[in-house]
Amino acid sequence: MRDDRELHVVTGAFGYSGRYITERLLQAGHRVRTLTNSPDREHPFGNRVEVHPFNFDHPERLASSLEGAQVLYNTYWVRFNHADFRYSQAVDNTRALFKASRRAAVSRVVHVSITNPSEDSPLEYFRGKAVLERALQESGLSHTILRPAVLFGGEDILINNIAWALRHLPIFGVFGRGDYRLQPIHVSDFADLAVREGSERADRVIDAIGPETYSYRGLVQELARILGVRRPIVSVPAQLCYGAGWLLGKFLGDVLITRDEVEGLMQGLLATQSQPTGRTKLSSWAQEHATTLGRRYATELGRRKDRRVAYVNAK
């Protein structure tokens, strides 16, 4: 029997933000397909989501997997360079995805970027995101580019692991003075925004930020207060703090923090002058989940190495 529902394609529907976007699309009655490197990962959608591999190295297959799609929601990216994945590869793969979308006549692309990207940035993360924004803008595809600062809620890594460190370490070191700002947005608010933009037609670039602006030190202090833990929060030279994070990451078998993340924070790249697009306050959400937030460490590499186990809600 023919299915006349709109087809929406989500990269990484079994991951983090892609999962929340997928939930909303299914609730709206759309047909959903995912492109993924983790086709066997546990997920809550049963047989309601069609599963296709990325096929970045096979342009015809990639385009075929996008045929008939009304909207592509692209969350694909990598957080850092690793032996198994690199920024440069993610840039090339995303370019291939945009080309395949044009070939398949996808009507709309909602693409996840980052606040304050720049092709002149010395930080490969922010530079790669800027290169991809330009590639999408020059593709001729109808699009919205979403620029989130930091996502929190559910299965997030950054906020959860700050809370984990506050619970488990005797002191908490902030990079330099810690006065650089960030504007976290709840993943549900972000997913709502993404799906709304899927139904638009004008080309847009939107800073996806939450209603609260914190200094990094202020964020750590607020989380410590909410969790009810007393820890010295000390200023540490960035290089020394990064080195400590690297050692702790080795102990945990993960990458706790990256140079691009440290430099991006300290350069104020995770804050903008835009109006908030999210409504959920981090302070209220953390208070609601104070008994469980940060109880378990959320591992980035663990999620990439074991592609069968569902993302665990670490809070």
C-alpha cells in the first residue's frame, strides 16, 4: 500500500539531538528515515524508522537513500580528531551529503552548525563548520542553518560531566578566570526549533541558544549549588587545565575536553548577542534532576566504539 506521508530524513536518529528530532517527526505523523553509522544501535522507535547506511563513498547510493525526502535534518559531525574519524573527513562527508541532497531534489535542509563559526578560525572545529555553512549556502538547496552553543538535557555529555566532576573530584579547575560566556539550550527546545524550520522555505541562519547566559565559572558554581556539593573552584592556566583533563580522560578511556573546546570557550565563541530561541532554563532543569545529574560519567568514545547499545541517559 502506498504511503503518502511526507518523508523526513534524519542523520543519526539513534544518537543525541537526532533522536529528539525523530521523536517529534513521528509524533507529527511523518514518515522518517535515518542515515546512520550505527544501524544496529538500540532505540525506542521499533520499526517506525527506516534505516539506511550513510554510503558517503557511494554517491549514487547516498542520493538514492534521500529520494523523495521533503526535509533532511543533518546532525552529522565529529567532536574531535581521532584515529577513527577526523574533522576533515566529516567536512568531506557532509559536502557529499549536500551534493546527494541536491541530486535527490530534497526540498529543505536543516543543518546543525555551531555559534560563531569562521573560515579564518585557527580552531578546526569552528573552521570546518564555517566551510560547511558556505557549501550549503552555495548549493542552491532551501535551508536553515542552526547554530547551537551547548546542548543539555537527556543524554548530554558536557553538562553531565561537569556535574560528574563536581561530585567525584576534590577540586574543580576552570580555564583561566572562567569569565567567558556560554548559552546552553535544552535538546528538546532545539529539536522543536529544527522541526519548525523544516516546514519553512526562506533561507535562514539561527543562533540556537537558551534563555540563560552563564560565565563558565558561574555555571560550575550554579551546578555545585544545585547538587549540594562544596568544592574549591580554582582558576588554572589553560594549558595546565587541559593537561589535567587529558590525563583524566586517559584514566576514563575517553576524551574529556579538547583544545578546540577550551579555546572556543575562552574566546567567547559559545555565546552570541542574539535573542534566545529556547525556553527551558538550565537552572530549573538541573534543579529538577539534582538527585541524578552527574551520577554516571557520559563517555563520548564509548558511544562510538559500541554502536549497538543505546545512548544512556547519564543524569
